[in-house]
Amino acid sequence: MDAKNIKALVEAIRKDDGFYEEEALEKGLTVKRLKEIKRIEAENARLRVAQQDIERRQNTDRVYSQWMQQADAVKRFYLNFDFRAEEESPQFVSLLWAGIDVRTAYEVVHRDEILGGAMQYTA
């Protein structure tokens, strides 16, 4: 059997009762019952991973929605603010993922420009 063919290996193990006999004996189960338990455990593990993926996506969507709301408020204060452009900045994005709000992240990344503009306006 080709060791690179994972599906064939898994199927061979699944069909080989010898692989399960010792464990079944230790647990006081039939090989058939142990195989069914293993199948259910594997399915439960896949479902847990799928559920975690769904929760991760929902959390990401929720966070992104909050950022969009904050971005709208920032746009009213800084007219040249463009969230899509700021997303290209690794520093800006890392600040957001660290829990910093959009306005503060923008001000940190662009502090020199903002201060220069304020000083120019004052002069």
C-alpha cells in the first residue's frame, strides 16, 4: 500500500479488526462496538472543530462590524480617513486586534501627520 495515500491507509486500519482487538478486550467491548465508539468520537471531534470555526467567524464578523461603526465616526472627524486603505497597514491592524479602537489606532499610526497638520493650522 502506498504510504502517501492517507484515505487508503485509514480505510485499511478501519477494516483491520486486529488493530482494535486488544483495546476492545481491555475495555470489555466487542470490536464492532469499539469501532462504532471510535467513529462517533471522530465525528464529535469534527463537529467540535466545525462549531469552533463557526464561532470564530461570527466573532470576527462581530468585531469587524464594530470597527465599521467606529470607522464611520472617525470619517466624520478625519475627512481623509479611509478604513480600506488603513487595513493595508500592519501596525493599524495589529492595534485593532489588540483591542484599540479605530480612532486611537488611526491617531497612533498617523500622529506625525496629525500633529504637523495641527501645527500648520495653528500657525
